Amino acid sequence: MSTFDHKVVDGFIRTLERNGAGLATQSNAFDKVKSVLVDAYRLGIYTENPVLGVKPPQYDPERAVIPSPAQLRDIRTAGDDRFLLIADS
């Protein structure tokens, strides 16, 4: 535990990114790791906060895909009974 610091957390996030993990996966993994490490810090296991200085995964708006109304219709008709599409305007 004494060798676990912000560099390890940052390296973990970079490895997820390098291996092609999606942003949602990266964010979820970071949130889980962060919560465990912050709890350990609060309990006194670490003298310094191991996630202090770590840049969390950031949303990249260029990668967002917003389907057109025609694509939404196609998704709806191609889907099975388990698929549910909820749209809010």
C-alpha cells in the first residue's frame, strides 16, 4: 500500500485509454478506484491522498454520436422486445 500513489492511479487510467476502453468504462473504473482510495485515506492508511493530482477521464464532445430521427426509427424497428428507446425533448 505504501507504493500506491497518484502515479499508479493515473497509469491505470492511461492503460484503460490505451487499450481502447470507452469513456464510460474509464469513468466508472476511476470512480470505483477513487472511492476505495479516498476511504483508505480517511482511515489513515495513506498519509497523502493518493488521488490528489490525478486527472479524471474527461468527456470528449467530438466523440458523441446523436442519431438522426431516421436512425432512431430504424433502431426502433430493428430492435427486439427488450430494446427500449426513451427520448426527451
